Amino acid sequence: MRKDSRSAVCRSFAVGFLMLCLVCALPVQAQTSNAAHQQVQKLVEANGANWKQVSKQIWDFAELGYHENKSSALLQAQLKGAGFAVESGVADEPTAFIASFGEGKPVVAILGEFDALPGLSQQAVPERAPVTAGAPGHGCGHNLLGSGAALAAVAVKQYMEANHVKGTLRYYGTPAEEGGSGKVYMVRAGVFKDVDVVLHWHPGDRNAVIDGGALAVTSAKFTFHGVAAHAAMAPDRGRSALDAVMLMGNGIEFMREHVPSNTRMHYIISKGGVAPNIVPDLAQLDLVARSPWNTTLQEIWKRILDVSKGAALMTGTTVEVTDIGSDADIIGNDALAQVAQKNLEEVGGYTMSADEQKFAHDLQKTFGLDTLPSLDQTKEVEPFHKPDPNEPSASTDVGDVSWVVPTIGFTAATFVPGAAAHTWQAAASAGMSIGQDGMVVASKALADTAVDLLTKPELIAAAKADFAKELAGKTYRSAIPEGQKPLIDYRTK
Amino acid sequence: MRKDSRSAVCRSFAVGFLMLCLVCALPVQAQTSNAAHQQVQKLVEANGANWKQVSKQIWDFAELGYHENKSSALLQAQLKGAGFAVESGVADEPTAFIASFGEGKPVVAILGEFDALPGLSQQAVPERAPVTAGAPGHGCGHNLLGSGAALAAVAVKQYMEANHVKGTLRYYGTPAEEGGSGKVYMVRAGVFKDVDVVLHWHPGDRNAVIDGGALAVTSAKFTFHGVAAHAAMAPDRGRSALDAVMLMGNGIEFMREHVPSNTRMHYIISKGGVAPNIVPDLAQLDLVARSPWNTTLQEIWKRILDVSKGAALMTGTTVEVTDIGSDADIIGNDALAQVAQKNLEEVGGYTMSADEQKFAHDLQKTFGLDTLPSLDQTKEVEPFHKPDPNEPSASTDVGDVSWVVPTIGFTAATFVPGAAAHTWQAAASAGMSIGQDGMVVASKALADTAVDLLTKPELIAAAKADFAKELAGKTYRSAIPEGQKPLIDYRTK
Amino acid sequence: MRKDSRSAVCRSFAVGFLMLCLVCALPVQAQTSNAAHQQVQKLVEANGANWKQVSKQIWDFAELGYHENKSSALLQAQLKGAGFAVESGVADEPTAFIASFGEGKPVVAILGEFDALPGLSQQAVPERAPVTAGAPGHGCGHNLLGSGAALAAVAVKQYMEANHVKGTLRYYGTPAEEGGSGKVYMVRAGVFKDVDVVLHWHPGDRNAVIDGGALAVTSAKFTFHGVAAHAAMAPDRGRSALDAVMLMGNGIEFMREHVPSNTRMHYIISKGGVAPNIVPDLAQLDLVARSPWNTTLQEIWKRILDVSKGAALMTGTTVEVTDIGSDADIIGNDALAQVAQKNLEEVGGYTMSADEQKFAHDLQKTFGLDTLPSLDQTKEVEPFHKPDPNEPSASTDVGDVSWVVPTIGFTAATFVPGAAAHTWQAAASAGMSIGQDGMVVASKALADTAVDLLTKPELIAAAKADFAKELAGKTYRSAIPEGQKPLIDYRTK
Amino acid sequence: MRKDSRSAVCRSFAVGFLMLCLVCALPVQAQTSNAAHQQVQKLVEANGANWKQVSKQIWDFAELGYHENKSSALLQAQLKGAGFAVESGVADEPTAFIASFGEGKPVVAILGEFDALPGLSQQAVPERAPVTAGAPGHGCGHNLLGSGAALAAVAVKQYMEANHVKGTLRYYGTPAEEGGSGKVYMVRAGVFKDVDVVLHWHPGDRNAVIDGGALAVTSAKFTFHGVAAHAAMAPDRGRSALDAVMLMGNGIEFMREHVPSNTRMHYIISKGGVAPNIVPDLAQLDLVARSPWNTTLQEIWKRILDVSKGAALMTGTTVEVTDIGSDADIIGNDALAQVAQKNLEEVGGYTMSADEQKFAHDLQKTFGLDTLPSLDQTKEVEPFHKPDPNEPSASTDVGDVSWVVPTIGFTAATFVPGAAAHTWQAAASAGMSIGQDGMVVASKALADTAVDLLTKPELIAAAKADFAKELAGKTYRSAIPEGQKPLIDYRTK
């Protein structure tokens, strides 16, 4: 199957090349916005078949964070083939890369992710059927994310060439979004320093602009060290690391009342002792904390550290905090949001085919929901609204990028309406035409917006003004310690 | 009733005086031990009626710790009347006093207590019947303790005079044994510095030597200070002092497994918040810790302080530790114990009268025990045995004295066999002839031993050698902070 | 002072009577809405001086829930004087009453409260100065609430008489809103059965319509019974009621993560043991739970009961749940809200005098706020918006009424902007002209709306339709047990 | 090495046979006790070399509980070779067996164990050096236990034959003593029904009689089942099994104060959740409880079950209790103890050779002890004393046997003095001559005692009388559920 899809990719290289030539034939003058959008959307469509294939291959690869070797290599090869210069292995991350085209200002960047999730291996069928039981799968649709972002980049590059548009277009291949905080190290390495605006998108079950939102998140392992002793013969000589874990858990529970209600703190006991007749000298709590606001989260995180220290003090043990991960919340940008909303509405959604509708209805039956959302959701674009900090939300390392560069994003209906991210149903959707249809919606909206930003300096100025306003009085800080390197093996350790 | 007993005391003053004259008539040479014992025991008997009356009056007074004004005054007056020089108000304790007779070495001291317990008011009848409901009562028999010790002192003084015995005899009036740690401040004030041996006794339901034992105890109030907030409107702005109390409690519970099994830690929540819709900014835990060994307790107490600090750290509150009380364990002295055991066996117990037996049987019916101890227990003396550190035990500030002076003690059967200390049944026994009979047993044993010590320097030398051996490598330290004054109002605050 | 204010009341009776005559002279036909509103607002103004005096007297009385004897009597006397028929002592509540005028349908009711809060005694001055330290005070402005509602009722009655409006107008004197759930027993007694619409208002620091909102609340005392034992001698024979309280607290803390974030659960330990050396055989936790939705709260309450049972099971103790109080959330009514919003906007706010502004600025200095709200807030009416279930909110027994009758309410700016309810600052505001000015705003809006409802049957029909829609699939149930009588002494027990 | 030791075993078969002949030549009359003891002790010595080899082979096998296939087979083959009839696979335990000789009354049984401990693989050298890292090892010396018991049995059989002693001698091969409760199922299967007295021994670091003692123990896995949910998106929909585990742990901690101080309860968290962003639907606590008295433990175990139920009730989860293991305490028998003590003193200890002393000193250096016991400990026999229920102790399934048959035992100095059981140091000792020397001491004491019991009916009568007295009012009950089969895979599951 991989061989087949590889030749499909090769075929679509050829198509892309032809398309490029077509584009070159177009007139060189500045265009009206609508005309420019139409042109770049056509380029997206022309390149679409190839990148759908790429998305399918990455879906097949289904590689975990920081180990997306084949996925990253495929994206790099494709973007090189399309004429981008590629720098790989940036920010101490083997699978991170930057693909560039053009030069000078403005610098517009599009983010691409491509890591899979453990345990979500699933065929592209509407019932639970793993390809390989227990293996990773694209339950968050990052195969589409990375490919759709690249599709937009390629189309915009072709548009820039055809229209002699100045400026720099970049594609950031960003690994390990799922818990690896890949972009945080990239931010820290300074690779976004000269970028004017960052564009991104994420698969979902509806079409909408993402203007802020996402929960800031910090996570760590709290390992307590005590003194072992025979639990029946000499428990008084032991200092129980498990007691410390228990008391840290208790402390967290008592803290819940005294943090903002929209805070999340959740943990497991990853090491809880070896044998009941030995006072455990080692125990570990694996904790995640989230808040709509990174600044608030930093205060809460200090208190969580105090809880861990208090638990150690109470039990005569010591505590070690390791494996720290952290993503910031996304800083909204209303100036960019206006442009993005207009563009997404112009692109519109897509209408499922009869086959897709059958697949979708079958899949929806597995949701266990009382009321199912209409399949028409894929056709529609949500009206603009700011995110409600009290609504449930996920976390993403796009947040950290948004604290250093004005950022705007989209979500597109790549999952059967009602399918939640991080489920096999999302993985199934991401591996077939529904996901790919949604991906093209996102690519077009990204491409339109990138073209706007490259050709209208006033938009970038407005974005920067809004950026300054949003961050007034706030400082970006990641909870990841200064010297920490990317935790390449965070999934396997 | 009080008037009556007062005149009874006056009458027995007269008896005492006559007795004194009788004693003076005795020959002046050194005597054999047995003869000496017979003589001093007779003096005890001769003074007995008066001191039984005194014990009854103090039983009537039933005054709480540090407020034993009438009880202390009566004892002082009686001892002055018997020829002792009295220094009162020592060690910043208004009701503490030292009554002295003689001069030079050796210095032998007898301890006397006289404080009552809250809520144990009880008539001298074998069913629950308070004199005044809710008022204090002598549920620990300290009315007998102080009087019996004084009876011994008076008899020994008379013996010393009659036999021209050299040396100093002292009676220490020691207030607030019940939770007030009265003797600790006396030790700290240095009033035991020149004492060679300390003798003491305590009411109980059997006749035995007390050679060590008693649990070292430290207690304090842990007050946490947080930040109040409306619990429904803004709980996140609050820092709950009650949370800290709860977590301190949890911390103590988790500690239990990791201290020696014979440790005791018990607490109440003395302040748990004012209204449920306000995050408590003040909460308090009132904790007592005990161990057979003061040195062990000191280590445990440090850990308890750490638990309180950990609880504060976990909750963003602060902790204040006040009202610290502490008694050490009793350091045994085997050299003295041998003498004491011999003397007690020589004295023997006492046999109840028919009326006393009736009272005792009636009282025993209220114990709710499956098997009742025999009334013969008052007749017998227990064979000598060292205390088992794993047996339940009480605490006493005699412990602190025993860390600075060689100390030996007795218990005598003043309570109906099976009656526990700190019960109304003990209070009833202590107010009638059973208690008074047992008191005389103790007085005789104390008097015999004092006479031995005053007349046989080798006994004091042996006691000191044993004392040095017992304390080798140990240092006396009270958990009561250096500058703390006696907590005169510890019962009422 | 009380005498003076009484004569002031007498004087304003006379004024009211004159006013009544004036009104009688008006023409009898139906009026346009605006004209009707103008007429009834004038009647409010004409009666205003008297009811301001009444509000001041109740402020002086400052009586706690179910013991508002003078306050209730004064309101009853005044309403009788104004021509209402009064039924007192309804629903087993000595201070509850219903004042009625007119007959037949429709039946429009206005709610009045008059209880004070413990500890908030305060003079009408802008610095902390209790009238009597520790005494109750009107920190929630219920002196204004009850008086302002009565003022509206009297004006509407006069309007009805003047315009021969048919129907029944009722004033419900509802005691013990603050934690006593007075209205719940009234609902249960059926006194709202024939009411078509209920109107209410509440003092605040802004002018707005209350269309739903308020947190449903349930509270109780959880008393655990164990077995006492000496904590040092025989702790194994004890079964600690305090342990049960601690574990119930722990259980509640662990529950927090698994209830909706906008739930509130808060508690104190009202009885935490008597002496640390006794294993507590009795301990008590006093708990309040809240949720935006009564139905959700009922589920949560069941789980809280399970936590208490679990704590008893864990500790070998038993649990008793007493003193149950409960208020439902307010069911909104959009049909009524439209009318109410229009009317409130028509009435508008009020402008502070120079003296009032001085008072307000002085008071604001005591708030400790970084940014202070503008005093202009009293002039403005907030645009209509539905309450956000995630915003902090209080609770009220108006909620229970709203589950059985269509209900709409207002808040008016009676407190200096920025003053929170249940503070001395609110009490100060409620005792002077600022509070009284705001009260008149509320009275006018209530009167306008009552007149609309009495004269426009279609409004009542719309209200009922909306009511049915809102409650579809929901059932009203109070957590207060069926047979429980009002807890008349809930404040003192 | 195994080959060598096998031929050694073969050789010693021959020796055994010769010895048997020697014995046959002895006179047949009844003997004085001393003479009998001398004779059977000589038989022990004669068979000693062979059984030392067997002990070494089992030490090499080092097989875990219920999987002691080679060890059991070797013992069975050896005992068959020595003339015993062997029944294997009794009580549903593949490695359990009974070897019998003789017939009729009395029936005297000797217990043999042979299971190893996980992770204690160790060469017979005085520094840490596993044979195979992580593999099992004989850290409790059961290789000696099973071999030494068999050596005694063989010697006693030879004595019986030589002296025409009537009665039945049995060797019980009892698997899985270490946590598998192998003997409990054997008791339940009734295989001890007709036994008059049971003898046993256990390796240790001193020579003494075991008259009772050992802690009763019950253990189980408490698995909680809840409802999974996304911990950030919908924690309110989850019911956390980990919360239940935490609250069960808390509940156990709060229980500690209210059980006898010599109780032990210790646990680990064997399953604490899979990923911190998922509310755990499964979590597990693995708990062991111990007490000096099985009857007390049963009461405590009920309370532990209540704690687990309370935790489930508090959290909306369910609890499953599986993998229940349980050993009773050992019921002492003073009549047998007298005989045993006399016999052990008669046998005496053994004196280490110079090489053994060197080994012992080297090993003692690894103990980390401040004061080391003298090597002379192997030479001495401890004076008789009843076990102190407050002293630390281990657990054994010999306890269950002692509840159904009068039982007495020995410990012998097989470990270098100061080496604790369940350490690599004990394993090292058990694999060389020190262990084997101690084993012979035990074999002789067992053999002497068996001969006494087989030849003096009055001893058995006395043992039975004492047994009846000890158990008066007590009933044997194992916490292992009625229908539960041996947990053959308890080590690997």
C-alpha cells in the first residue's frame, strides 16, 4: 500500500509542475482581493490531489512525537520538490524543519504538525478496527494539518511567483505537538524572531476562525524519594515516598476550591510502590495543570510546586520535578481575526457526497450521543465569536508562538460532525475523503489570508498594533526550564 | 460542710502537737532500719487524721491548675504550723511553694500536687452525683497526693527532730500537673538544683513502686492564618486556614505508620471556621503527642512541626505554634527502686472495712467491665517490674524532675480496684475513707524511704550512680520554649 | 430616634391619604401604557417619603431571620393602613404575611424581604462604625427591599382604584431569606398557587433586570457520632467522629474535580472535638453546596450524602443530617424580561446629589479596589443580558417561587457603586438617601410592570407560555425534607 | 555444578543406606530419653551430608511459590528413596506432597517449605553478587527448611524402625509459604485432620524455641472501577477510580489510631491511572494487614473492607476485592514448648570454623549496623520466653496449621548473626556451610522432639490439653474465601 501511495505522490508531483507552469502564464499586476483569492484558491485545488495523497501517507506512517521521521522527511521532500529551501533538525528537534521561499519583508509563516497519538490506530472505516492493535493513529488529524498547511504554502508560493509578490513565505514543520511542546523549543531557539504573522489551522468538526482560546498547560513528573523499610517489622524506620504522593494529591484536591473554576489539575500515580511489605522509597505523581491564561497558570504552578514541597516536608522525603512540558494559551488577534473570518466565509465549507454521508451517518451511530449534530455543519462557517474562557478546551503549543508573533488560525470540518478529537472516529475521518475535503477548506482560507498579508502591509501593521495591545503588561514565560532540551523520548520513557 | 472540716483540721493540729511531744521523748541514737521505719510509720499514723481532713478539704475546694489558691494556702498553713519554713510563689507560679526543714546535705524532697480536673465534680457516693454539675473534681486524687506527701514530710521532720538527723527535708508544692506542666517551670527556675533525691507518689488502684514509665508528652495549638473570601462568589481569592488544618491532620495520620507504635498523637480541631459561606482565614488544631521516651518525642515533635509547615506551604497560609506544654518521661532509678520496693512491701497494703467493701462493690457495678479486679488488690503489693514501654500509660511533669534529680515513686490503692483515673469513680474514691486509707500507705512508704535516704549516704551515692548511668548520652530538653512563662490561664483561655 | 421616626411615619400616613384623594380625581378610562406608567410612577413618588421612613425604621430594627417581629409588624400596619387586607403568620412562619387588595384574576404578587445579617451593625456613615458592635445590620439592604416592594404595591393599589382595574394585587412578606429559606415553606404551604406572575427586586449597585440566575443552594449540618476513648490510653477502643468529619472533608475535595466547574461546595468544621486527649464521639461539618441549576444540585447533593455515608462507614461512626436549608435557582422568563427591561429603561436611574457623591467617594476609599466603578452607574440601566452560569452569583429563595409561578425581577443601585452585598458598606448605603433613591427606582419599575400585567392579559399569557417552555422536562423539588418545619432558630442554635 | 551435586546426592544415598543397616543392629528395647536422643541425633549426623547437598540443590533451583517443581520433585524422590510413601499434588497444589512412614497413632508431622523469593538471587559470597540479576533467591532459607525437616524425618524413621516404635510419621511438603498461603489450602483440604502434633522450624540467626508468635496476616488487591472522561474537557463526567484509591488510603491512615498499636497495615498503589489527561476508570491498591491475633485481625479486616466500600461510595465507583491471601498467627503450646526447649538446650548450637568466621565477619560489614551481634550467638540457645505481641514479627502459614493441630517449632542460627531474613545476606548464608550447620541443629531438635512424642503418649495428651485451653472460645477462620483455589500464579500475575 505504501508503494502505491508513493507512486501516487510521484504522479501528483507532475500535476503540480504543470500547474506551476499554468500559473506562470498569468498576468503580473496587482490584483483585487477577490481576484487574488480566486487565483490562489485555484492553485490550492490544482495541488490538492497530491497533498491529499501526502496526508494519507502520513496517516499511514502514524508516528509519535519527535519520532515522525518518515512523515517529516516526506513533507520536506515534497516542499523541496515544490521549490522551497529546507533547513532541517532545527531547535535540537530531529524532525523539525523550516521550508522557505522568497526573501525580505514581510515574513509570513504557516505552521504544520504531523505527529500521531498512541493507541489510536484505526482503519478508515466507520467501525472500530485498528490497523495494528495498540499502535499509534492520527486521532487528532495532524496528517491533514501538516499536509493542508503545506498545500496552502505551495499555492501561495506559486501565487507569489506568478504575481511577483515580494516577501518571505515560510512553512514550519513543528514536531511533537501532542504533549511534546515542540514549538516551545523552536520559539526559544529564536526561529520565529523575524516572522511578522503566523498562520495555523487545526482539524475539527466545524469551520471557524480560531482567535485565541486553548488552555495554557504545564505538566511534570513529581518523583518523591524516601527511605525503604520493612513495612511489618520496622515501618517507623521508613519514610514513605508514597505517603508524599498521597499527601501531594490531597493537597491538590484542597487547592481546587481556591483556583479559578476554569483551572484544570489532573494527575495519575505513575509509581505507587513495588511491594506492599516494603515502605516505598520511590513514588511518582504525573500531573497536568491548565488554565485559560498562561499568567494565571504560572501562579498556580508555583502553588503546585509548593504543594509538592509541603508533601515532602510532611513526610521527611525529597521531591524532584522532571519532564516538564508546557504550552501557553493562544493570544487572540482581532485585526487578523476580521481578515480570517471574511476569508473563511468567502471559501465556505464543503458538501459531503452520498458515500461520505453514508460513512458519516454510520460513524455517528458509534458516538453514543443523544442528539447528533447535522452533517450540514461541514457546509457552514461559524459566525465570529471570541472564545469563552469557561468553555472546555484543549491545549496546543501554537499558544507559545502566539505570544511572540501575531497569530491567527482556522479550524475546518475534517471530522464527521460530532466526532471528538483524540478518538478513533477522528482517526477514521482523517484517513479518508471527509478529512481531505475539510483540509482543502483550511488550505484555501490559509492561502487567501497569506496572500492578503503579503500584499497589504496595513494588515500586518494592524496585526502588530493589536498584538502589542493584547500583551500590554504581560510577559511571555514558559514553565519549561531554561536549559531543558526537547524530551525526545517523552512517549517511550 | 466546709466549716465542719475546718474545725476538724484545727482539732488535728492539736493532735499533731501532742504527737510531736511524744516523739521528742524517744531515744536519740541511730536506729536499725526496721526500728526507724516503725517509728516514722507511727508518726505517720499519729498525724494521719489531720491530713485526712486536709485531703478532704482540698477535695472540696477542687481547684483547677494554677488556680489552686485555697488548696495551696491550706497546705502552706499546715506545713508552717508543723514547723516548716515556706517560700511561696516560686517559679512565676502563684500557687507553687517550697516548705523546708533542716539544713545541709543530703537534700531529700517530696513532691505534692493538688489541682483538680474540669467537669469531674462528684459526691463521695457510689453513683454519679456531682456536687455541682460541670464543676471541677478530684478525678486524679491530687487532694490525696498533696496531703499524703505532706503527711510523710511532717512525720519525717518529727523523726529527724527526735533522732537529730541531719540534712534538709523539703516539700515541693507543685501546681498544675494536669496539663499545666507546673514542675517544668520549677525545674527551669532551678529550685531542684541542690536536691539529692526526689520522692513522689500517685493515687491509683494498686500498691506498687513507680520506677520510670509515664509517657513523655508535648502539646500545642497550631493556628493557621489564611485569607478570607466569599466561598460562593470568590473562593479562588481565599486561602483557607481550614484546608491547612485538614491537611495537617492528614499529614499526622500518614505519619502514624512511621513512628514507633507506642507513640501517641491525638488532636481536635478547636477552631474550624465561622460560617460555611466564608473561606476561613483562621483555623486551629490542638494537638498532643506522646512517647515513652522524651528523646524520641523530640524527634517526632520536629516532624510534627514539619507537618504543620508543610500544611501551611500547601495552602498559602501561615502557622503559629502556641500554648506549648510538655512533660518528660520518668527516668527510672533501680538503686532507689530496690529500697522503695522493700519499704513498700514492709508497709503492705490495707484491708477495707465492711462499709468500704460495700461502697467498693457498688462502685464497681458502674465500671461496665466484664471482669472486675478483686478488692484484695488494696491489701497486696505488686512484685517489682520495670514498666513496659508498650503498655498504655499516662503522662506527668514528675518526669521532668526525674531528668535532673534521682527520683523514685509509689502508687497506692486509693481508688476502688478497677476505677480508672480521670473518672467520677476515682473522684468519689478520693473523697472518702478508701482514698484516705491508701494515702496513708503511700505516706508510710515515702516516710520510710526518706528516712533511709537521710540516714544512709550510700543509698544516695548509689542513686546518683544509677542516675548517671541512665542518662549517659542523653540531654534533658523540654519542648516548652525557653522564655515561655507558665500558662496560668491554660484552663480558661 | 425611634420615636421620631415613628412620628415621621405617622405624618406620611397623612400624606399618603391626601395623595389617594388626588388619585381618585383622575379619569377612569383605560390609558395608554406610557400614561399609565406616568400615573403610577407619580403615585410612587407621592408615597415615597413615607416608605423611605419605613425603610429607615426597619434598618434600625435590624432583626435576624424569622425574628423580624418589629419589622414585619410595621410593614403589616402600614399596608393595612394603606387599605390592604393582611393575613399574618402564614406557612408556620410567625413573621410571614400576605397583604391583598382587589379580587379575581389576574393575581399579581410582589415579594418583600426584611431580615438583617449577623455582625453587620453599622451607622450610615462612610467609615466602619457599628451602632452596636457585633449586632445585626442590613448588609443586604432588605430594609429597602421590603419597603420598596410595599411602596410599589401601595402605588399600584391606588392606581387600580383610580382606574378601576380588576384583579388581585398581593404583597408577600417573606421572612428569613438569608439562610432561612423562608419562601420555600411558603411555596410548600401553597400560598402562591393562584398567583399568575411574581415580581421582585433586590438592592445592588446597578440598575438591571434579573431574568433568572442565582445559584441553587442546599445546606445542612452533618453530625457524626462515634465512641469516646482515652486518646493516650486506649485509642483503639475509640471510633472518632472527627476522623469521619476529616474524611468527609477529604471526600468533598476529591469530588470537586468531578462536578461541573460552576458548582460550589464549602464547609466549616462546626464541632471538632472537646479535648485532644479524648477521641471525639461527636463532630460536625456544616456544608453548603451550590449550582446554577437546581436539578444538577440535586444530583450533587445525593453524592454529598454518599460522601457523608462513606465517611461514616470508613470510621465506624454514624451520620445524622440536620438543619437542611435549600433555595432553588431562579427560572428566567424572557417574555416578562422584555417588559421589565422596557419599563426599567423608561424609569431610568437616578443622579446622586453633591452630598451623596461625597459620601460615595469616601465610602469607595474603603473598598480596597484597584479600579473603582463610576458613580454614574446609578444613572444608567444595564442592557438586557441573560445571566452567565459561570459568573459568580448569590442564592435566594426567590428561586423556589420562580419554579412555581412566572417570575421577573429587578436590581437597583441602592449601594454605592462597588459596594458588595453582605458588607458594612452595603449596610451604610442602605441606611441613607442613596439606598432610598435606588429603592424608588425599583418601586417605579415594579409598579409599571404590575400595572402592565394587570391590564394586559396577553402579557400574562406570554409569561405562562415561556414558563411552560422553561420548565419542560423539569420538576421542582426542594432538598428540604417534606415534613421539616421552618427552622425558626437557625440563627441562634 | 548441578551435575556434581547430583552425584553427591547419589553418593549420600549410599551412605544413608549403610547408616540404616548400622541402626538396624541396635538393640530394640525402650530407651531412656537421653539415649534415644543420642541415637536419633547420630542418625541425623549420618544422613547430614546428603541433605546438605539437597539443600544446596534447592538453593540453586530457587523456585518461586507454587512453581517449586524441581525442588518438590527432588524432595519427593529423596524421601521415597528413604522409604517414605509419597502422595503428591495434594490440596490442588501441584508441588504440595505428603511423605508418610508407619501407621496408627500417634501421628506426628514435620513441615517442610522450599519456595524462594523474587529478586534475591545471590552467590554464596559475602558481597552482593547475584547468580542471575533479578532472579529469585533463597533469602528466607527455605532450601534449608525443607531439607532440614526431611533430614529429621529420615532420622526419626530410621529410629522408629530400629526401635520398633509404633505410630505414623509424616513429612508435609508445603509450597508457597511466601505470600501464597500454601498451608491454608492444605488445612482446608483436611490433610492435617488426624495429626496429633506438628513440628516445624525456620532458619534464623539464633537458636530458640518458637512457641507461638508470628503475625496473622491478610492481604488483597482492591480494584476500583469508575468512569473515564477527558480530564481537561469533561472531568465532571468522570468518576475517578484513583480518587477512590486515594480515599481508601486516607481512610486506612485515619484508622491507624483506632486499632491496637501492634497492628500493621501497609499498601502500595499498584495501578494509579494510565495518562494524566484521562480520569482513571481503573485503579488498584494492594494492601496487607497484620496483627498478633487472628481474631483481632478479622475484626480489623472487616473495617478495612468498610473503608474500601466507603471509598467507593464517596466517589461513585465500585470496588472488587481479589487475590486474597491470609495466614493466621501461631498458637503457642506451653506443654510442647517445655519439651522443645529441653531438647534444643540438649542439642546446643554450633561453633563456626575459622573460614566460616571470616565469611561471617565479612558479611556483617555489609549490614550497616552500629552494633553487631556476636558470632557466638550460633553456639548458644536462648532461654525460653513467650513472644511479646508488641515485638516486630513476620507472618507464616504455619499459623493456620497451629489452629488445627498442637504445634511447636524451632529457629536455628543458619544466617550470619545480624542478617535479616529476606535479604541477599540471608540468601548467601543459606547457600553455604553456616546455613547447613544451623540446619543440622534444627534437625536434631526436631528429631529428638518427634521421638519423644512418638514414644511418650502423655506428652501428646498434655499438648492436646494445652491446645484446648489456648483455643477455648476461639474459632479458626481464614480470611481466604471458602471457594478460592490456591493462587498458583500469584507471583507472576
